[in-house]
Amino acid sequence: MLQILTSRGALQSVPMTPDAEGGRTTTPEKFDGRVALVTGASSGIGRATARALAAGGAQVIVADVDLDAGEDTARAIRAEGGTAHFIACDVADPEQVRALLERTVATCGHLDILINNAGISGGAQRLHELEVDDWDRVMAVNLRGPFLCAKYALPHLMDRRGTIVNVASTYGLIGAPQAPAYCASKGGVINLTRQLAVDYGPSGVRVNAVCPGYVDTDMGGQRGRLPPQQAAAALERRESNAARQPLGRQAHVDEVARVVVFLASGASSFMTGSIVTVDGGCTSTFNYN
Ligand SMILES: NC(=O)c1ccc[n+]([C@@H]2O[C@H](COP(=O)([O-])OP(=O)(O)OC[C@H]3O[C@@H](n4cnc5c(N)ncnc54)[C@H](O)[C@@H]3O)[C@@H](O)[C@H]2O)c1
């Protein structure tokens, strides 16, 4: 038996699960009977993660501000034989997040996995050029979002000894040019990850983060909003930055999703408070740009 601290602060004895035994008795990537909530799952890394969790047997809640793409992700998962529901939610809004968690549990019965993935880059400026509203919006989505989702998810996760995976960034580990709000927000997510690991480990909830480097997504639809020539130039700049990193290319979304799924699974049962880079070596080299 295992002693855990419940959401109501009481000590409770519970049977050892395969998770607590080190994942020895289960196929780690199997999520049958588990419920996963993925924010920002309409596109990019979130969509790839939602698909991978559903392929492993999880019921997946796709949460996003992009309604059409969110419905499309859920439809794609169902077409692949998985179970998914889309719920519209702005993760920066406390009422919407509270309602998201209520609907998740009402729809699926419980919650085992929270993937805090929704994020925005906020454009490229040095700090003295940055508008206060732009700073606030990046902080609201990238840092308040994970706080709010964790706040309303944790009572459910404690009941199930669930897990949280935060999608941070290499930009939260180092200073990157012209990204003051983004770097600060992701640095906040990284230390929030460690702090939550400390407070909720005794309740059986693991909290980890991944730090992707350059990933081949159209983050925030930015390139989509640019005139074609500027969009092509932005893509070229990004690819040439990625080419200077040790692995010499951007990551495919699945290469990040696989690590997120590992951290959400019993295969990582002794990991909590871990900050895992998935960056093609870019934070290992001096040639950072
Ligand atoms: N692409 C990269 O190179 C890269 C690198 C490091 C970290 N990341 C992080 O990965 C995560 C996913 O980014 P991506 O690259 O897949 O970009 P993406 O733009 O494809 O996906 C982000 C998703 O978040 C959603 N979103 C934005 N604001 C939201 C809000 N307020 N509420 C709910 N959903 C919202 C968007 O609609 C979108 O579907 C982000 O947290 C990002 O910071 C990306």
C-alpha cells in the first residue's frame, strides 16, 4: 500500500499501481481508461500530442480558442478510431478554464492527464519597444494559462494520481533575442513545474515540462497572417537558424509529442519536476541564435 495526501488534505492508503511500481506491469504508452486534456490542441505540437494520446487509448479533450481547427482535430482523432471531444476555451480566462474542467469531468468522468500546451510567441521586439498590453497577453496565455488549468485540474488529478506536462521552451532556459515576454513566461512555466512537483508529489501527482527548440509549426498562425513574400522570408530565417543547431533542422511535431506522451505515461513513473529539452542540441551549443 501507498500513503498519499488527498485533495482534502487527509492521508489515505491506496494500492500500489503499476505507475507507483515503476511501470513494470503495463505497456507504458497505453492510456486505456485514461482521460487527457490537451490545451492548444487545434494545431502543431498540441494536435500531434492529442492524436498520440488517443492512439494509445486515452479519451482526449481538445481545448483551444480556434474553433474550426479544434473541431477538425477531434474529428481527425475519431476518424483514426480514437475518442475525442472539442471544448472551446481561452486558457487565460479563469471562468472559461473552470468551465472547461467541469465539462471535461462531466463528459469523461474523471481526469488523469493535463497537457498545458497552448502558447503564443508575441512577436519580435526588444523590451523597450514592447507594448504593455502585448507583455500582458503573452503572460496571460503562456503563464497564467498553465496556472489556471493546473488550479482547476489538480483536485481531479489528485483523486486519480494523475500527471501534468507543461510545454515550455528552450527560450525559458536561456535569453533569446527579441523575445522578452516569451522568455520570461516560459522561464516562469519551468519553475512553476518544479514548484508543483514539490507540492503535489506527496499527493501522487507528477509534474514535468518539455522544452522544445525549433519545431516546424506555424506558431500562432503568424506566417499565415503575413503577405506571401514575408511569410517565405520568415520561414527561411527560421530554417537557417535551425540549420545552425547540432542536428541541423527543425523538429517535426511528432518528435516533441512523443516526449510529451512519455512524460504523461507510466514509463516516466519516477520523473517529476524534470525539465526535458527536445531541442536538437541547440541549448548544448554556444552557437545559439
Ligand atoms: N514551434 C516551436 O518552435 C516551439 C518551440 C518551443 C516551444 N513551443 C511551444 O509549444 C506550444 C505549442 O506551440 P506550436 O508551435 O504547436 O504552435 P501552434 O500555434 O501551432 O499551436 C498553439 C495552439 O495554441 C492555441 N492557443 C493560442 N492561444 C490560446 C489561448 N489563449 N487559449 C487556448 N488556446 C490557445 C492556438 O490556437 C494553437 O492551436 C506553445 O506553448 C509554444 O510556446 C513551440
